[in-house]
Amino acid sequence: MHRGRITKDGIRIYEDADFAGMHAAGAVAAQILDEVGPLVVPGATTGEIDAFIERRVTELGTTSATIGYKGYKHASCISTNHVVCHGIPGAKIPGHKDDTLLDGDIINIDVTVIKDGWFGDTSRMYFVGQPKKFAERLVQVTHDCLMFGIEQVKPGNTFDDIARAIQEHAHKNRMSVVRDFCGHGLGRVFHAPPNVLHYVPHRRPGDEAPVLEEGMFFTIEPMINLGRAETKVLRDEWTAITKDKKLSAQFEHSIGVTATGCEIFTLSPGDIYYPTVKV
């Protein structure tokens, strides 16, 4: 591999030594998601949770990638129930009277930090109190979709192989895959080529999906809906919700392609990957 080489699809190829920087950044983001779990309880507010995240980002020697990004003012995105992504902490939760979490809610918390110039980006689902059975099933299927997608990451496969694994599992469970948002390349920048789709697009002859190569860094972050796939963005120009107002869930990892497969940069230090019901 050659530092800075760009593929014909515009995707940067990183060196072996760059993996360490991504692991360090990803570990901090994942640690924060570990730590925030006990705060996710009925009566907590998304504003309080984000304030904790912002404090920990600084205490752990990193910088928030989202504060100041396109005018965004928060250290996380917190998306509740039928909010697909980019929920704003402290803002009124759609369907609630304010930003207070209620028993039975499901939420996604998305954190991106910068450590020594490297970006660590990850998100995870949490249960607020006792979720409904259909909500638990949605969250389980979504996590499985992420992991099935990751299983396809190895040199020689294509990005469509990742998408196909995610789409087939979601559809098998009669759920839909959001098409309006996708994963992305990252490294020393927040967003870069490629767009990592979670569904297989219609391709014309000659329009092949990019081939995975050792040294590619990107996120996989499927958003899976209980209802239809369509979304709409609210007037705040950030919050995306399902058009039919049915539940949505998401998990995200940052990934690096190796010679034989891949490494996940955002593994949980505490082995916490999936939400548990607090009794």
C-alpha cells in the first residue's frame, strides 16, 4: 500500500501504521458509549446525556467532531423511536412534550471524536426502561444486519456484497432499509468516499460497485425501519424521521479492511454491544 493512494473510485488507501490511530480514536468513542448506558433511564433528558458526553470527550483527551460541523452544536446525535438519525439533544423529541425519555423508548446515540487527527465514529441502541417486544426485535435485527454486513468486508468483495447481506436480512424479517442515509469513508477526515449503501442499488451495465481493498477505512451504519423505508427531515434541517412514524433503529461501527478481512475500530472496551433491559 502507498500512503495517500486514491483508487479510481476516489477511495483513499491507508497504510498499516494508520490502523493504530483509528483504533485509538474508535476506542474512545466506544468507551463513551459504554459509560453513557447507565444514564439512559426514564426521566433522563437527551440534553443531560449530551452534556455528559461532551464532558467525557474532553476528559479523555479528544475533540468532538460534531460540535461546529455545519453549524451543529452538540457532541452527539440522540435519535428516539421513529427518529431515524441526527436527533438533536435537548430538542423536543418528536411525539414527546420535551426532551425527557419515557419508559419504553428506544434510542440511538451517535458519537464521533477526533484523537491525534483520526476520527472515531460509532453509534449504538439503548432501551429506556422496558421496551415493547416488537421494538426489541427491531433492535436485534438491526444489530444482526450490521454484523452480517461486516462479515462481507474482505479484499475482493464489493460494497454491494455488504449491502446485500444487510438488505436480505432486513427483508427476511419484513423490515425495510433506509435509503436516504448511508455509511461513509473516514480517517483523517469525517466524511469521504465511498458512500457505503445498506441496500443494493440498481446498476446499469458498466456501473460496478467499488471493490474492497486492504487499507480502506469506512463506516457501516444500517438504519432499519419497522415500516416503510421513506424518511423526511424536519424543519430544524437535522432530525430525520420515518414518514410513517414507525420505529427505526441503527448501529454503527468504523471498519478497516485488512489483507484477510477487516478490523473493527469501535469495539466496546467493556464488551457491551447490545442493549439490556434494566429491571
